[in-house]
Amino acid sequence: MGKSWAMKQQWCDLLFAHWPLAPAVLAPLIPEPLRLEAFDGHAWIGIVPFRMQGIRMRYLPPIPGTSAFPECNVRTYVQPKAGGKPGVFFFSLEAANTLAVKAARRWFHLPYFKARMSIEPSGDGFAYETVRTHAGARPAEFRGFYAPTGEIYRARAGDLDHWLTERYCLYAVDGKNRLFRGDVAHEAWPLQPARAEIETNTLAPVPLPASDPLLHFAGHLDVRIHSLEKVS
């Protein structure tokens, strides 16, 4: 990552919920410059609700009203067809901040959607809700409860939980089918096993398996976001 970071964020009270799928289900949804990655023959789709805070641009103080809000993303795992760094591809991202949604769609070519969202402490975990309100977008919701159930650990390289979570860039494609990469820098994820009770989930672009998802929790992670760069 040759260039300096452009933005700082803190990701808090986060749930990774992952479902395995046949690669043929997700591959048609991946833009042409990218190829879908698989682990032991399975592609994976993740739904990740969390809370962002401490958001600020480099050299600037936090902007009131934009430095903390809930977010939820739907993601899978990809690599450029021409070769390069493995990363994350987002099918959608919900955010409870209009300015953040507009900026991310304009400058990061990411499919952000405005939503009505909340995350509240509840017992030993968190009650989370997001209802998409973005004009012209298909309806989408997620409601549920999640909580950590064990001690913090760091995933081992080569294991599935490492493959799913230790991703240090995102890929996006603009309206001209140009590929962009945005690097992110952070320490290894402080993962914990988790449990969840998902009441409503219509965020995914494909039907999800009836089986329970693979769950991980993370309480806090400091992140530095680098500017988007065109992939040649």
C-alpha cells in the first residue's frame, strides 16, 4: 500500500454471518473483470451488520452527524481475472447516513443504499434492524439479535475463518466496467464465536440455504481506508 490512508474508521459490535453456496449460483453476479473465489469447492456469501464510529478524513476532524452510524453489507470473495490481490466484492451496503451513501456511490463506485437502521445493546448481545428506504431500490430488510459466545482468538492462515475475514482490499466496478481497488489496513480480526437469532433477512441477491450460517463476532477494530485506485 504505497499511498497514505485517506480515512479512519472504527468497526464495532460486528457480526459475520456466512452461508456456503455453489459457485454457479454467485458467479453470474460477479462483474467481468473479477472472478469468484471458492474455499473447498464452496463460494460464500456474507451478511455483516455492525456499527461504525470515529469516522474522519485524513487531516480533518470528525464532521458532526457523519462520524458514527450503523452499516450492513452483503459480500462475497473475489480476485481480478488478470491476477492480483484477493479481496471483497459487495453486492450491497446499507447505511443510516445520507451523506455517506452519496459519497460512497460517487467516489467509491459502491452500491450503497439509504436505510432506517438501529443497533441496541440487548442482554449479552445486540438487537439489530435495517430497513432499506433508498428511492427506487428493491425492498430489503434484516432484523435479528446476535451475541459473542466465547473468547477472542485470531484465525490461523489456511483456515476458513481466516479466508473469510482477513481480506485487505475491496473491488468495485464503475458504469464503464472499469475495475477499482480500495486497500484497507488493520490488525488481525479479534474474532469470537457467536450465536444469532435472525428474524428477517431479505438482503441477499440470491436465496440463502436453509442451514444455519457460520457466525463470528468482533467487538472493535480500528481501520484505515486508502483511496480507490484503478486496476490496469
